[in-house]
Amino acid sequence: MEKTKESDHSFIEANPAKIWQIGLFSLNNTSTNLFLAMMGYISYYANGIAGLGVVLISFILTAMRVFDGITDPFIGYFIDKTNGKYGKFRPFIVLGYVLMAVSSLVMFFTMDMIPYVIRPVYFIIVYSVYIIGYTFQTAVVKSGQSVITNDVNQRPMITFFDSTFIMLAHGVVAFYVSVYLIGKYKSFQCKELFIEFVITVVIVSGICSALAVVGIWSKDNVKYFKLPKEEKQVIRFRDYFNIIKHNKPIRMLVIAAASNKFAAMVYGNSTVIVMLYGILMNNYSLAGIIGIIVGIPNLIIIFAGITYAKKEGQKKAMLAATWLCIIFQFIMMLMMMFCDLTEVSLKHINLITVAFLLVYMLLNGAKSISNNIVVPMIADCTDYEYVISGHFVPGIMGALFSFVDKSFSALGTGFVGVALSCIGYSKVFPQVEDQLTPQLKFMTIFFYCIIPMIGWIVTIFVMHFYKLDKNAVSRLYVKKRDAEDLEA
């Protein structure tokens, strides 16, 4: 796939969508995030039920995350080569869900029954099947939105639905675990907790995947694939290197998103959440309850961010949200350092409770925008690639993004495990009932505040070199020469 000087693809035809199509397709991302939220607790299952050590689990999960990234280029390649009776994207949604569902059920039902000596190998094999299914669906998340709509005013709505549904998914899971499951089973060292957990996720995610198929059904059609009319589009693995070489926007976007994702994998780690709410605040049930309380205000913040993105462009919206993340996270760090957060209570409302809820609400809203707006920005990079080279390769573009994104974020899980082993947690993870120590307090602040702020600073620096602002994206739909001039 070589860059062309002239082609018949100087213009990109308009392809608007109905809002319900965008909304339903976003449920594919919700399905993967429900599984992702559940697998956030796999370390507790592998440690407390299956008996694997903290460092061993951390390294296995890190290696599996790297494997997750490695599979992306292959899946993206096959997506771009696929154009069958059932479209380009729907088969990967369905197959991805089936693989995740089956492997998750097998893992939580059987891993503790396997002889201990081969248990780590069994864990790796089953988890690898889950990773392949997860990659199928996430590859569609990052490539399918290129055919849903190319309207610059509609693409920010992808972020709105993604942010809303993902926030709802993680919020409901946090509430379900911290209030219902822990309330019912008392501890993460109870297998029945995980059995009920996995069955629930498999059912709800199945519904989300089915609705996503409905959402993309009419768009998953060859007429939206921007394929050459007189020549067959030839796709090769070396195209990844060609794209990296001449497509600067995707290079900048993947670096910025990788920095964001590493931070998110650290502050969103289930162990870090236990350390914050269960130990530092001494009230683990707040992890789920607060997420529900700030849900509606978060939606208002997200809607305001999307309105800004529609007016000023997705790049400006991402930068603004990232700056807000840094500001509110810094305030949260000061509260964690100098305030007694055990006084945060929803039964006896006081000043510290109001302050914590306000900062948490603003911080979570800004995080939702910053983390999720990169998905429709991949579609902008895909259209940019089509204009400068004449090749429509959403699978490769999404896979390229995911490969770097997952490879960097893979370090997050291992980073948490290794850091905890340095303060004495090498055999078991911190538990809800543990007492707060100076070391635990420092590590909680380090994981939840300092690492994210460093990640966001890197993102802001890198995005300075990302040229696809609203004006540049609009020019993609005018003429080819304008797009080529973006690199000048």
C-alpha cells in the first residue's frame, strides 16, 4: 500500500447516521468493558481462590496484556480482508463475545479444581482464549465507527455514548461488587462470589453485543467501505509500517492514548480501589455507591464536553478535558494527604463529604471525556489515511492503535503488583479489612494521583503535534491536496 500522488479518492462522500445507530453500536464497547471490569478482579480470584502468588499473577496478567496487543495487528488485518455475507464487523462482534463468555465461565468455574502444579499454565491458556475474544470486539470498537458516520458533528456523539455506557458499566459493576456481592459473601476469598459475578456479566454483555449488531447492521455494507471501484484493494502486513511512516496523526494519537491508558490501568486497578475505599476511607461500599450518586452529574459534564467538541473539535476537547483531569486530580491528592477521608459518609453529610463528592464528580467527568474521545479520533485518522493513500483500512488503523495502546497499558497491572511487593504484599493483595499504614497510604496516593498526573502531562505534550483539529478534519471532505499539506 503506497501513498499515491493522485487518485479517484480526493473526496470522501457524506455518510451520516441515525442517533440510535450510534447509540446501539456503542454497546459493543460496553460489552467489552463489562468483561474488562470483571477481569479487573481476576487477581483476587487467582490469588484468593486458586492460590497463585501476587507477583506471579501480576507478571502473568502483564504478559497476557502484551499478548492482547500482539493479536491486534492480526485481527485488524483479517477485518480489512473480510467482506462476506454478514459484513466486515458483525462476525467479529459475535465471535468475540462467544470466546469471552465461554473462557470466562470455564476460568471461574474450574481453575481452582486443576492440580496446583499445572494451574498457572491452565490459567494462561484459558485467559489467552479470553484475550482473543476481547481483541475481536475491541478491534471492531476502534474500526467499526469509521462506517457508522463521518459527519464531524456526529462523531463526538460516539464519545458521548461510549462515555455514558462505559461509566454506567463500571459504575454498576463497582456497586454490584462492593455493595451486593461483598455484602452477601463478605470476602473476595469466596468462590460463589465469582460464580455469580461471571454469570451476570455473561448475560448482560450478551444483550449488549446483540444490540450492537443491530446498530451496525445496515452500515456493515460494502458501499460504506470506500473500496476502489476498478481495482482490488490489496492489504499486506507491511502496510502497518507504511502507515506508521507517513500517517503522523495516528502516531501522535497512539502515544497520547497509551499514556492515558497506562494511567487508567493503574488508578482503575481493582486493588487500588480496595486500597482507596476499603483501607484509606475504611468504607469499601462507597466505591459503588458514590459511582451511582455522581452518575447524572457526570452525564451533564460529558454532554458539556461533547458540545464543546462539536463546536471546537475533538482535539481541543481532549486537551481541555486532560487539563481538567490534572487540576482535579491534584486537588484530590491534597485531600488524600491532609484530610481524614474516613469522615466521608453518606449517612451523616458533612463538609468533607460534599467536597469529596464534588471533586470526584468533576474528576470522573473529565476522565470520561479524555479517555473515550480517542475512539472517534481514530476514525478521523482512518479518513486521513484514505485521502492521502486511497486505501480504506479501518481494521489496520484500529489494530495499530490498540497494539501500542495495550502494549504500554500492559505495564500498568505488573507495575501495581511489583510496587506492592516492595512494601510487603508479595503473597496476598491488600484486603478490605486491612489496617491503614503509612506505606499503604503513600502507595494509594502514588497509584491513584501521581501516576495519572504524569500520564496526562505526557498526553498534553504529545497532542501538540497532532494536526487533525476540526478545521483539518473538515478539509478531508473537500480535496485531497489539503490533506497532503497537513504534513507540511
